[in-house]
Amino acid sequence: MDEAAHLIKDVRDHLITVFNLTDEDLDERVPSGQQTKLANRLGWGRTHLKKAGLIEQVDRGVYRITAAAPDPTSSPFQPTTRQQPTNNSILLPVSCTC
């Protein structure tokens, strides 16, 4: 387990690299325009991880993985390269004919 404290900015930079995010991805904003989608998703992810007891806040903008978090080296999950959609149909709202 990584017992080091990490700046949220460093986590953000690492995720940008791992998921190969483009400038266009980084500029995308939530519908209100108040923040980027990346900042929004990082915020919600941080909230859920903290509520689940998997990370703890050490200082402002600094977090640490807790002992309750599973060992990432034992996980079968491997990040994949980002695939671009072949058309915009997956980005459009889905309508239900129920």
C-alpha cells in the first residue's frame, strides 16, 4: 500500500497521463460551465473514496490511501488506452420506449 500523502494536483496530472487526455478533454465543461468535467469527476471520485474510507484527507488538497483500500497490485484491473467513439450516437441521450 502506498502510505505517502499525495497532492490532488499530482493525482490529476497522473490521471491525465494514464488516460491520455487531450487538451479538448481538459477544456470540456459541465453544463453549467462553472468547472471542467475533469475537476467535477475528480471531486466526486474523491468524495466517494473518502466516504468509503479508502482515502483520508491529510491537509488541504492532500490525501492518503488508507489501510482499508485494497492492494492495487493484487487487482486484475489494468488501465486501458482511451478509445475514441466511432460516432456521436453514444453521446446522445438514450430514449426509452418502455
